[in-house]
Amino acid sequence: MNPDKRQITVQVRGIVQGVGFRPFVYSLAQRLELAGWVSNTGNGVEIVLAGRQEDIGQFIDTLKQSPPVLAYITDIAVSTRQGTQPAAGFFIRSSRENGRADTLISPDIATCDDCLDDIFSQDNRRYHYPFTNCTNCGPRLTIIRHIPYDRKYTSMAAFPLCPACRAEYDDPANRRFHAQPNACPGCGPHLNFLDNKGRELATEDKACLTACADALHDGWIVAIKGLGGFHLAVDALSDEAVARLRSRKQRYAKPLAVMTRNPATAETFCRLNAEEKKLLTAKERPIVLASEITGSLSSMLAPGIHEIGVMLPYTPLHHLLFARPECPDALVMTSGNLSGEPICTTNDDALARLASIADFFLLHNRDIVTRVDDSVARKSGNTIQMLRRSRGYVPSPITMLHMKESIFACGAELKNTFCLTRSGEAFLSQHIGDLKGPDNLIFFEESIRYLQDVLQIIPKAVACDLHPDYLSSRYAAMQNMPCIKIQHHHAHAGAVMAEHGINDGLAVIFDGTGLGSDGTIWGGEFLYVEGKTFTRLAHLSGFTLPGGDRATREIWRPALSLLAGAGMDITNTALLPRTLRTVDKQTLCVLTEMMEKKINSPVCSSVGRLFDGVAALLGIRQEVDFEAQAAMELESLARQAHCKGAVKPTGRRYQATLIRKDETLLMDYRPLVKWLAEELQDGVPTRNLAYYFHIWLVRSTLQVILSLIGSQASSKRTTIKNILLGGGCFQNTLFLELLVDRLKQQGLNVYTGNMVPVNDGGIALGQAYLAGLKIAEREKTHTENKESANNVSCHSHAGY
């Protein structure tokens, strides 16, 4: 062979199938006049190249530096190839299956601009076709049954390509080359429109969209089949329509997301900065939480909360629906289910389960292989804060270099996700939801089997929460593999460490509930974390939850507990703040006895329950309809005061209040509660008191951190520089931003959940990360013991 010529094989791993990768390679190789071929395999993409060394070098550089937009390359392995030189020319070969699949799957991606041009160009054969896509957009995860990603392994297998679509599919120069969901009106899926009795009202795509738009305009509720499940849609500008939806769905207060016609329309409803606009229009198209600025939207969308979730159309169906002149400018798009159940995915299931909610159904005949909810994100400071990581982001992996074993982590009870790992990668599942009820458990188990099959991961160990009664923990106990239990708040810290690639720091974990290693309820924790181990250094001072789980819903209970803990005789109704005087004398006496005798009154150190109790004390509400409702309303009031320049408290009030008990530092809530009760009695505006509570929490948290850093600096332990913020309370952006600003002023490195939810949706990642460290440590110890035993054996023989 000419010494200037060489042959190589290139193995590329990552998200490299279904994203236009092979056409990109084909065009690049042809431009550089290289011979060879490219093929999909179960492990990614294999490329064989023959040509001048200089041209091959340029090929590899371009592949690394400028891959296709949707590609995500995790590894490029180049090896010298021996044998016969490939024939002249470059070719795309059929996919090859070669054992266990190590390739990655692309998430579902919003419709690209080129496809939008197609569906709105009258001379295009896809004009107004609601299932238009190409290699740069469209469904991926939700239609895949098996790897490699070929049409026969997707739900599009039911739709044979027509000659025109086949020509596009086979043409490497076409942007629909091997676009597995490729279709047109002649060969692809279609819509139909039904009433809630199952009677067909329209079957032609345009007629279905017109009928749907008319129904929404008239205030009816329509169940719309989307990418990963059904939405329940209604006119977001109509109080009457939204009220009807809330009543039928049994979702009486929880915020409802809104889809708007376009970004300009969104800006008429919301205040969006440049970064929020960028997030809103990103290819993932998440729901973005933004501040509402107009009263034209229904007041019932997010009552008492300063933010509203807004998203843009992300499928051709959505774009075409909004293009109908009858369609309202903004639509509620909430999950198609009864409150607390999984979203519907099949037409029959939707007609059976949603007929009591929806008046009409906009269906299609493309199967959804796995259900995937919408993702929810916001801009917090200069970063993204992912609150629900699902459509558009799953199943993109999170790199965990230390991970060697395949581990299955079950996650938490609320906001559940699970996690699967293989060498160097962690796959956090789509949002599963609260594991309460048989349907949710079935969804959990189905999703585990699906991701295991698609990613071909066979776990060797399972990780779960310490709490034995979580359904996820019970599921872990039933698996025939070693089980590693991870404390809840340590797992929160582990999620932050896994995302940011750090191994130690002071973790501040504030949330609602988590079983502590001492058997009590934790939730306001300061943990010194060194990888797989942690030490509890400080926490919120304990208070009781009379009634146990009832105290999480009837939040007047923790409010009374806080007052009792602060020294008030709560049986004397004359002493109670006016906000709590509706509780009758007998109940107050029973609650007091329960707390004194510790009857169904567990002690907690939960900042989440502190938020609830303060909200009830201030009269914001006495009971909650959904988790964190009171905390969200408390934050919204505090933000009003903050934005309007409320005077900060003066003197000693609302300064940090710390005490030390034995060797543990405590944030003492008692002075706070007394100050709030006194100022409430004096008529200080509620929003000011809500703001003062946030100031106290920031000051006390900061002071605990600085005290712990000071004490650690004088000990043998390495000086703390990393601060890890985790738990659902750090979804409170007012608290988060105020605290982060002060921590950075102290020169500390601050990390929190960004692309991984800081709430329980990130717990599974933390469990997997820490379980991986524990397994690695055990294997290291086992190897060292084995080597030590061998050395002893050798010395013994030498002695003879």
C-alpha cells in the first residue's frame, strides 16, 4: 500500500442513530474522496475508511468538532485495519446486530424549521400533514421497541413506506435518509375525531383539526393524543372551561401548564428574559416556568402562585391545530389522566379512562411504545433548573466515570424516577410520578422492563431508600440481587455530586420527608459528605408532627406544633394567633396530649414541614391539595414583598438563631415562630412576614455553614470549599438565589441540581452513584484482602 495511504476502522458510540449521522459521514467521506462504508451496529456506528492519511485526519477532526446537531458522541475509537482495501467510493451499509447493544437512544425532539416549512407550503406533498418529520426532529424514544434503531423495530413498522417516501429514505443526500418515522399522507398515520361515546365525527386530518379547534373555541375539553401520551386540552383564557376541567380531573388547585401559539403570544402572557426564551424554543421544548404579567389568562391556572408553566407547540399536530383560526391563542395542556394516575397512551385506554373528563377525543393510529410526560424547567440565576426531566431529555445519559457495575436504583416514593447504569453511564428514567396505587406501580415496572430491554442492561445490584415501606424499596427487596440501601438525604447529595463530578463537600439538604439513619424524620440537614460516607453535622431543631401523615395535608397541625415548641400553651385559644383560632378547644387538648405522650407524633427536622407550618401560622392556608402548595404560595407572597422593596427587619429579629445540643449544631426555629406570631398580632402585612421568614432561613442556613466550615478548618478534616444544595426546598428560587449569592460572596463553590431535578426526581441518580462507590470500595477491599492472603501464603512457604 502507498505509504501515504492507510485504512482504519472507527467505532463511534453515543446518540448516533436516528440523528442523520450516517448521511453526515457519507457526505464528509465523499467530499474528502475517502473509500469505505458506514453502518449502524448494536454498539453505535462503525466506519471503515481508506485514503490519504491527511484526509483521514481531517475526517476524524471534523467528526469530533462538528458532528450533526442532534448527535451526542460519548466515545470515538480508531484502530488500524488490515486486509483488502475497500473498493473505490463510499457506501452506507445496512444495520448490523452484534450482541449486546451499547448505543444510545435519542430523546423525542420538537419539529424542526424545515419540516414546518413543509407542512405550511401548499405545493409540498406534506402540506398540513400532522406526522411530518425528518432525521433532525420527531419521535424517537416513544416509538422504539428495540435497538438498533431501524423502522422494523419501531411502532412505524405498521406503516409501509410509499414509493416517494422510500426514495427519500434510501437517498443519503436527503434529510429523510433513514428517518425511521418518515411518512406522508399516502402511507403514514392519520387522525380521527370522536365524541366521548366513541362515535367518529371526522376522519380526514384537516377536518379533525378543524373540529378540534372548534370544540376548544366553544369551551369543550378535548383529549389529544401526543408524542408520549394524552393531553387534556381546554381554552386557557376561559375561567369556565378551566373550572370544568379541574372539577372533572379532580385537580382542584395544582398548577396547569399552558401551550401558546408561538413565542410572541407567550410574551403577551408571561415575562420572559432572553435565557427563558432560549429555553422555551430549545429543541427539547420543555414547559418553562415564568412570571405571569397579564390577567387575560384564566385566574384558575395557578391560583396563589407567581409562576405559570408555558410551552410551545412541539409536534406538527400542535402547530396545525394552532393554525386553525378558531383555535384559542393559549391552551391548557395537562396530562391525560385522573389525578394521581399514569397518563393514557392507547386509544382504547383513553376512551375508557377519560370519557368522564373529555367531551371529545383527537386520536391517531401511531402506537406510543412508552409513555413520557412533558419536562418542566426554569431559569434560576444563570443556569437551568430542571424540575421534571422527561420528554426531550430522557434517555440521554449522565456520565459517571467511576461506574463499572450495572446497577438498578429504584428512586423515591414521590416524583419517582429510576436509574440504570452501565460502564461510565447512568440513565435516569422519565418521570414516573408518585408510587401510590396499582396503576402507578404497573407503569413503574413496565418502564423498568422497557429501558432494560432497549438499553440491554442486566443489573447486578439494586439500590433503594432506607424507608422499608416505600413501594420502590419493597420492589427492590423482591429482586434477586444484592440490595444496597442509601439514606434519603445522602442520595440527594449524591445526585448533585454525580451531576457535577465532585466527590465531597458540605451538603445542605432541605426537603419534606426522608427517613434518617437514626430512625427519625429528617429534612433540614447539614451533612459532611465524602463519597459513599456522610456525617450529620447540623440540622433544623426538631418538632413533632401530631397525626403523622395527616400533618402533611392538614398543615395547621405543624403550625400548632411549632407554637407549642416555642413555649405557647396552645390549649389557651386566647393566646393563639387569629389564623389558628378556628381549631376547637377539644382538638387542641387532644393534639397537646398526643405531642406530650408521643402518640402518633413523630419528631422531624424537616424544613419542608417548617414551610407548611409557617404558611398556616400566617393564614395563607390551613390544608393543602398537593405537595408543596403552601410553600409555593408562601414564596409567591415573599417574592411580592421582595420585588416591591419591602423594608428588611431591623434589630435582632430574624437574625440567624443557632443553638448547640451535645455535639450537634441546630437551627433554632423557636425565636422565628415567636417573632412571626407577635408581628402577625401587630398587623404586619402577611407578604412582609413571608419575606422575613425567607430572610431568617437564608441567614440561619448561611451561619450554620460558616460555623461548620470554621470548625472543620481547625480539625483534621480537609477544609470545606464545596457546598451542595439539594432537596425540594431548593426549588424555591427566592431562597436559592439569596443563599447562593451570599455563599459565593464567601468564596465558596456552590453546586445544586441543574439538569437533574433537585427534588426527589433526582434521588435515583444519587442512589446509583453512591451504590457504585460502595461496590467499588468492596471490590477494592476484596482484592486487597486476597492479595494480602497470597502474600501471607508466600511468606509461610518461604519460612519452610
